[in-house]
Amino acid sequence: MNREIEFRGKHEAGAWAYGSLFTYTDSEKRHEIIFFPHRNSLLSRVTVIPKTVGEFTGLLDRNGVKIFEGDVCKCKRQIFEIVHNQCGLYAKIKKTGISHGHIVYKTCYELIDDLIGIEVIGNVHEHKHLLEEA
């Protein structure tokens, strides 16, 4: 299965940019730049805040919205965050039980059976409070 490689990041002005990611480090700090198509087939670029950069999972929610790393999603009354680790993109699901809560990680592709019900309801950069309700 081929998937579209796309990133998003928020720039200082507050808007989101979507496109290809370029990262470099100078003597002072790390810089992340999103390149995206612009008018007349030219590429534009914008420097984004590194902690807001997230990769597209290759999946769409029930409304056709692209699901990115850092998104907060809801499915079957569960709220979870899409996270990235060394092995790939995962849904970080907080499970509560009689004794105490614990975290379960599911690969994004394990969620395919549930995709009809998955909905992006925000992201951790602008809507962190959504995870507190989980």
C-alpha cells in the first residue's frame, strides 16, 4: 500500500502549513521548514515551530479529514492521540479499568476496521484539554 508523504506544522503567525518537510540545525537551534505548492507551480516555504510538526498517517477520518501525528481523535466514545515513535505512527489510547488506567498503543493501520467511526476533533497543540477529558 502506497501512502502520501505529507507533513504539517504551525508557523509563528498561527496558520498551518502542509507539504514536504526540510530540517536543518545551525549552531544555535533546529529549524523545520515546510515546502508547499504555490501559484504557477512554484514552491513556497515557511519556517514552522518544530514541536508542531506532524506526519500524515495516510488515513482519513469518517469526514474525509486527513489524520496527522498530533491529532486528537474520537471513536466509540474513546478519545486518543496520534503519536510517533521509532516503529511508526500509533494511536495512544488511555484505557481505564477497575484498578487503574493504562495506555494501549495501536498502529494506525490496526484502526482501519474502526475508521468509519473515527473523527478528528482537534490536535494536541491547540486542544490539549481534549485529552484531559479522555
